[in-house]
Amino acid sequence: MSTITDEGVMAVKNAACQRLLDQRSERKMKSKKMPTVLNRFHVAMPKPRDQKERPVCIPQAVLEARAEEAAHEERKTEKDIENENGGAGVYSASLRKHYILADDDWKLDILPEFLDGHNVYDFIDPDILQRVEELEREESAVEEDGGDFEIEDEDFTAEAEKDLQEIRKRKKLLIQKQSRPTVPRKFDKDRKFTTERMGRQLSSLGIDPSRAIERARSRSVSRKGRKRERSVGGDGEDEMEIDGGLDNKKKLRLRSRSMSRSRSVLSQRPLGEVVPGEGFKDSAQKMKAVTMARNATKKRNKDARRGEADRVIPTLRPKHLFSGKRSIGKTDRR
């Protein structure tokens, strides 16, 4: 036996434990209570009643299911593929391999979703080739019968030709405006709010833009502020005070009154007066609304709430003030 190489240690341990177990069992068997306990036990041993063989009965369906399970190949899951290719963080599962397409080679094709500010899927048509063929047949038919649809140039005057060119130009501009990609206004130099752009738009509508441009420029010039000066009445009162030789207290009172600000017009207005824009029909309706507002805030002010959104629930009986109090003596708690 060696404790360094652990040779024979487990054998000695098992032998010692077995001897201790036998000793305890022998001691229990010799006790006085053991006969009464043994009378309660009965060990039944099976005995053959005849020479007939009785093997284990397994249903045929169970045997067939076991055979199918043994022959069935285990399906490889996405988790198994991930473990084979480096595990999580290394292997990236492909979300396109389950696409149902006419050709499996299309699954890995790169298809942009947006191009030049347009949604690519809006321009995808599975029947586009058939439609192109129909258009080509229609164009060829029109070309064959083109003599009936030709417009003679002599029917058009110079003014009508000019109008036609203008209409075609405007139509072309509308198509370009509709089909071009959407650009934010801060990056679009042509859409800045300038007097030149306003002039172009008003001119296109047939309006003279000169007055509008002059008004915009006049309003853009900032006006210089005027310094506050002492009123003429105040200076006159001060001169009268000096000439009249009034006492100092009266002079100070008159001076403070002359230099004080006038009271706000809003504070002098009665509470029930209806101001245009407040939304009240008459003074009675306004006073009723004021009374309802005061009643609504009365309970909130009584509870010392900060506002309508204050939902604080204070501790009504703090534990440090209501527990551990002792009635007699100097000490109040343990």
C-alpha cells in the first residue's frame, strides 16, 4: 500500500468499512429487541412451479418501432452545423437557404433594396418580358398604320407650336421631378428659401415679385433699439422740488413716484372680464371656470403636492419613530 501512488488505499478502506459494518450488524443482532423486529420481516424467494418456459413478452409493434429507430439516421440540425464550423460567434447561419424559389441558384444573389432613392421592389414585375413583347407588337401595329395618325405640320401655327413645346417641356420637368431621388431640403441648394427662388416661383405664376422681394428685404433689416430716457414730467417735478424748497422726505417720495414703473394693464383688469381668445362665452362662464380650478387645486395644496403629477406616498408611520420606545427612565430604546 502506498499513499503516494494510491496503490492499495481503496482496498484497505473497503476492508475496514466492511469489518465495521459487520461488527455493527452483529451487535444489533445480539440485542434484545432484534427478535421482535425479525418477526415482522418475511423474505419470499421465487420457486419454479413447472418446467414450462415463460420468456419476456414484447409486442411486435414495439419491436418494429425499435428497429426503425435504430435504422433511422439522425437529422443534422442547425446547432450541429454550428458546432462543426467553429461554434457560436464564428459560424453565421444563412437565412436564405430556406427560400422557396424557382431556381436554387438564385438564393445567394445580391439584390439591392433601394437604388437612387427608389424602392427596387416597386419596379420588379415577373411578367415584364411578356409585357415588353405586347408593347413591341402594339408599336409595330401603330407604325404600320402610322399614316392615319400623322399630324400635318401646316395645321400648326407658330403660336400653337410654341404652346406645344411649352407643354411638352413642363410635362418632362414634372416627370423628372417625380422620378428623381428624394433629397433633404438642407442638402438641396435649389430649394433654399431665398428671394431669388421666391422671385422665380412668383414669375412662373405670372405675378410681379418686385414688391414681395422689397418687403422681405425691408423686414430682414434689423432696427436699432432706442435708449430709454427720463420722462419730461419727471424732470419738471424735480425742478419744482428744487425751486420750491420742499423737505427731503417729500422730495424722495415724489422722485420715487416719478421713476417707478407704471402698473401692468393685466393686473388692473377684473378677474371676470373676458379677453378675446380665452374661449369663454361671458363673465359668468369664466368665473365658474376659475372657481372649478381653485376647488381642484385645494386638495392638492392641502396635501403639499408639487403638481398634478405628484404621486408620492410618504411613510405615514416611520418605524424609527414608532418602535422600540421605552416608557420609564432616561433610555428610550434598546
